[in-house]
Amino acid sequence: MEHIELFFKAIFVDNMVFATFLGMCSYLAVSKKVSTAVGLGAAVIFVMAITVPLNWLLDTYILKDGALVWLGEEYASYDLSFLSFIMFIATIATMVQLVEIIVEKFSPSLYNSLGIFLPLIAVNCAILGGSLFMQSREIPNLGLAFNYGISSGIGWFLAILAIAAIREKIRYSNVPAPLRGLGITFIITGLMAIGFMSFGGMLTGGEEEKPAEETAQVETIEKANDLASNELEIKE
């Protein structure tokens, strides 16, 4: 259940684009065509699925305060958390380089269409944000870290795929001249972000009803106690 909740929350509620507005450079620049958006989105999913669990291992066994205790008791006081940014970016850059080599080898047309934005995945703040959110939210195990990496990548993929499909349709629409290009794209992104906010009810709706039920039960008990005390007073 925890994996399912994390999966849907990372995609819809905490979407990298619509909730935190991370990775906007690539989101806006490579979303003119669905084909290029799909290619870049798949690359982001792959990179996040690998880097988030790898960075979880780095954070858990090397970077955290006391993480080096497995080397011996004399290392228990070491705190290497100040190296988090450097280590996370190094891991991301390595995986992006691997993705770039694979794409150039097997899909030269996609490599040429993505252009400079493929190597720039290394500095895509959505990729780094996934690892930093994993660290700040203290995800407890490797399986959940892998789940979070994939689901965050899928959320970013759905965002860029949706805006690319809309921009292809808008190309044939009568958009006012001042709003053409990035203007209408920003407006649509804002509207989509408002729409994605509604998904928060999937995880908070049930939690809001429980206190109301508990309050009703408390009120019923209090009324019963009041009636019982009144009856005792009458009998006395």
C-alpha cells in the first residue's frame, strides 16, 4: 500500500512540473513536438530510476551523519552530508552521459532533434530535485527510493507529453498575437497545474473524514453522560 500511495503521489500530487515547477527549461524548449517530448521524457524516467536509488545508497551508507559506522566505530562520528550536492550531481552526470551514448548509437535522429537538451539533463533541476526530495523526505528503503525515482520521472514525462500535444494543436488555432509562443504555453501550464492540485484530494479526503467521525462519537458520548447525570440528579 505504501508503494502505491508513493507512486500516485509522486505522479499526480507532487508532480515535478506542476507542483514544484522543476525542469521547466527542458519542459518548455523540447515540448514543440510529441516525438521529441516522448524521447526526452523516456530519458528522464531512465535517469531518475537509476540515480535516485543510487543516491539513496550514497546518502544512507556514506553521506549521512554516522553512516560510516559500518567501517568501524571510529568512523561513527563522521558527517559527510556537505558532499551531497557534489555526489548527487556526479551520479546524475554519469548516467546522463550513458543515456547520451545509447541514444546517439541507436537513434541518431532523436539525438539530433534533442540537441543540447539531452546532455543538459545533467543539470535538469527535476533530476537533482528527485534525489534531494528523496533525502529530505527520508525515504526509508531502497525499494521506495526506486519507486519514487520512476514515479517522479513518469510525472515529468506526462507533463511534457501533455504540453507537447497541446502545443501541436495550438499551432493550428487562432491564438492572439501577444500570447503566441511561450505566452500561451505558460498560461496552459498554470491551468494544468491548477487541475493537478485537485489530485491532492485522493490522499487527503479520507484523512479529513476521520476526525469528523471521531468528533461525532465524542459528542454522542458527552450527550449520553449528560443524560445519565441528569437522571441521577432527578432520582436524588
